[in-house]
Amino acid sequence: MDLNEILTDAVNMNATDIHLKIGRHPVFRINRKLTDIDKYGKIREQDIVNFINTVIKSENKKAELIRKGEIDISYSIPGVSRYRVNVYRQRGTYAFAFRILKTKIPSFDELNLPKKLAEISLEKRGLVLVTGPTGTGKSTTLAAMIDYRNQSMEDVIITIEDPIEYVFHDKKCYIAQREIGLDSTTFATALRAALREDPDVIMVGEMRDIETVETALRAAETGHLVFSTLHTQDAKDTLNRIIDMFPLEAQNHIRIMLASTLKAVISQRLIPRKDKDGIVPAVEILINTGAVFDAIIDPDKFETITELMEKGKTEYGMQTFDMAILELYNKGWISYENALAYATNPSDLDLKIKGVSSGEYDAGMYGLDNPKY
């Protein structure tokens, strides 16, 4: 069984993911639905061995797979695509999950992202977080933000990724991309080293542990712009997650550091489209205003953050998920059922849908002029 043929077919069929395990046909995820590709037959044990030898060239990586039971790596087929690969042990053997990566970094318009993200991308210093559950487009949004800055400013940008997903080409910026396991050992180690590499901007693929979070906050505190991602549900959950990573006695200090450095939290959910095949992002945006600063520092004010986002759209470009979802519904892009299914507060959104006419939204601000997600 030819792995490259399978992966090429997946690209040609507009799949997003490929799953391979013994005893099953290759499975593609197309428009979020799983499809068995039976023309290849069922995968055998020897096929898996061949796949491992095709994808993992480094003996160190093979040893890591045996030791840990899973690894993340990147793989590419010249002229076809690049792939993010997770190889993992299951039932005594190995399985693969491939994510197809676009070779061209999409623009904000192509992704239907809010125009506010362009402004956030050009911040001088501080912390910008892109968050959401697995598979909601965080890496793609972050790549679009880095590429926009690359076109707009003259900076040194250091990216720290596991693995490298999008390959950036220098435009106005000087960009160095470091891969964990290949170019450095851990996010925290690479982040500390990056501070000695004359960076203006540091992109950390994921803040996985206390050491990485604390180092990222200190980097933002000392005048760098730091981009990173977290697997969280929304903006409030993101702030809570960061604070709760630390011992209770350190949380007041972390609240102050976070409030002092945070520029924005961008959270995403991908919703199936009604008007055509595909998905569209609903995006929550939290901007660190004076009132948000106070709410981060004071636990008694923390629950006001949602209200601050609701009231801060016109002046600051903030919006909650439900505001974004309402606009998508009024645009005719998502169904009523999916609007409620993806809402934070379905009952409140239901009332707004029934009480708001289809014309009461600003499609231009949301960046919905060019539907190409």
C-alpha cells in the first residue's frame, strides 16, 4: 500500500484529515464527515511498518515513539502538500492521524476572519492568544496573523512549533522557525533561547506548561510581542486556564502579569455552512481595555468580562461568540439549529434571533464580504 498515493488522494478529495490503522480501510475526513476509502483494501501490519519507515526518517524519533507511545512530526510530498502527523500506539500496534496543511497561507479575507485581527497582528508588544478546541483552525488563524505582519512590518520573528505546520517565507520580516525535537528540546527551552536571538515577535505553538506560560509572560513583559495558542473553549476559559495552572499562592501575581501583558484573546468555533459546502468561523474577541484589566486582577469582577465584550464592539472591536454567531445566522450562512448548537447561551441567542431583523449587523466589520473559508 502506497502511503504517498493515499495522502495525495486525500488532497485531491479536499479532505482535512486521514486516519490509518490495522484492519480498516484508510479513512478521510471530508467536510467533517468520515469516509472509508475502500479502493486500497484494509491496512495490514506490514503496511503500518512501511508507513513508519516512510514518515519517520530519524532513528531518534523512532526511539521516542517506542519510549513515549506517540510523537508529533511533519511530513511533506513535494508538489502535493505538507502534513502534520501524529503517530500513536493503540492495541499493541501503531496508528496514524494526518492533518493536511495548506502550502499557501490563507489571508484573513479567505478565512472570513474579522478585520480586527489585522490590527491585533500589528501590536508592538504584549501577549496575543488564539484559542479553541482541537480542529477549530487555531494554527491557520495564527499563521495568517504572522503572515500579515510579515507583509506589513520589518521585524525579526522567531517561531517555536511542534511540529512546524506552515512554512513562512521572508517578505519584510526575517523569520526563523524552530521545531521541538529537531531544533530544540522543549517549548520553554526554545523560548528562553529566543530571548537571546534579537526577536521583535515570538510565536509559541502552544503553552503547555507553567514554565512556558511564565516565560511567555516575561517575554511579553520585557517588550516583545508573543503569539501563542491554548486548547480552551472561550476567552474567559482561557484566562481561567492560565491562572489555574499556577499554585494558589502565585495566582495573584500571575493575574497582575497577565493583566499587564495581555493584548487580546481570539477564540474560534467552526460551524457547518448552510448556503454551501464547508465551514465558517465564529470568532470571539477580547481586547484588554482598562475595564478588562480590572476584571482580570479582581476575581470579584471576573464574571463581568462577557458583558464587557458585549458592550465593547463599537469602540474596541470586541464580540462574544453569540454575537458572532448571530451575525452569521443573519447573513444566511448557518442554520438556526447550528446557531443554537454552537452558541454559548442558546436560550439567549434564540431570543435575539427572534427579536433581531436580518439587517441589524455589520458584515463589513466581521469580514464577511468574501466567503472563501
